[in-house]
Amino acid sequence: MILSELLFARGERHVTAEMLFAEARETGFPVSQSTVYKTLNQFTRAGLSGRIRVDGSRSFFDTNTTPHPHYYLGGDDILLNGPDANPLLVNVPVPLPATQSRASI
């Protein structure tokens, strides 16, 4: 129950198991890192959180379970929500009409 309160009480967020373990220890809750991993994986299996793998050995758990893109800032070790729409595909100019090449004239 304490892990769920730590994870969900602050609204939408991205955490690693290590981050949640540190938060639990700071509150004085004696928990093992293994228990934190197992709990986060159970939340994911139950659909209460999502798991985002940022590389082969690192995962963040997301309390927002709706489909949305993410950006990982490796230097800061932060996972951010991306915009819902791809900004590169918004307001794309209309392509120019095709023209004949000079070789075919």
C-alpha cells in the first residue's frame, strides 16, 4: 500500500524502480529493492502503470496508461511525455505540382 501511495499520490509521473526504492527508504519504509521491482511489475501487469524501456537494461514506469510518446533525456536520466501529435507532421506545406523534366520535352 505504501508503494502504491508513493507512486500514484503525486499524479502522473515516470519513475524507475531505483527512484521508488529511494523514496520509500526516505520515508522510513523498510522495503527491499526486489519488492519494489515485483510491485512495479504487478502494477504493470494489472494495467495500473506502463513500462517504458529506454535501453536494454533501464526501464521507467509510467502512471499515465494512455498511449502517448516519450522522450528520454539520457544525460539527465529523465523521461518526458511527448506531444500527442507529431510536431513534424503538423502544418506541412502542400507539395508543388509535379512537372515534366527537360529530357521529356
